[in-house]
Amino acid sequence: HPVARAELPRSRGQGDKLVHEAGIAASILEIAEQTAAGQGNRAWVRTVKVRIGALTGVSVEALDFAFESLRQGTRAAAATLEVERIPLRGEC
């Protein structure tokens, strides 16, 4: 199964997000579309897996809502979005 990877920009703070969840969802869907298109005309996206770090400032609920709304009419129209939250790690 092909895997596409993309890095999500990090938030600079509550009021200064670099991107909003709808923009992130649109980018995720664009990557999924390109990956499926590379597999041929009959390729469809079944699952999209993303990893989101604790400090990204991304609301998983808003991302899921945006993904569900924007996926219609794409090769990912029936796809599910699986989000893995990456916890904050620190070292001294």
C-alpha cells in the first residue's frame, strides 16, 4: 500500500496559527488524491493516517470535521481519517 508523508506546520501560539484545520484537511486530501492517481484510474483511498504532535495546536475534532466535509467528490470520498496524537517529550 502506498504511503504519502507530509509535515504539518507548527503553531506559533493560540492566536497565531500558521494554518487552520480546513487548510490542513485540504492539503491531506490533495496528497491522498495524488498518491491514488499514481496508482491508476481505479485507485481509491480507503484510509488516511496522520500523526499530529501535541504542540501543533491542531484540533483533531475540527480536522476530522473538515476532512469529512472536503472529501466528497474525491478519491477519498469514503475514506476514514485516523489520527495518532504524538505526546510531548522532554529531556534534561
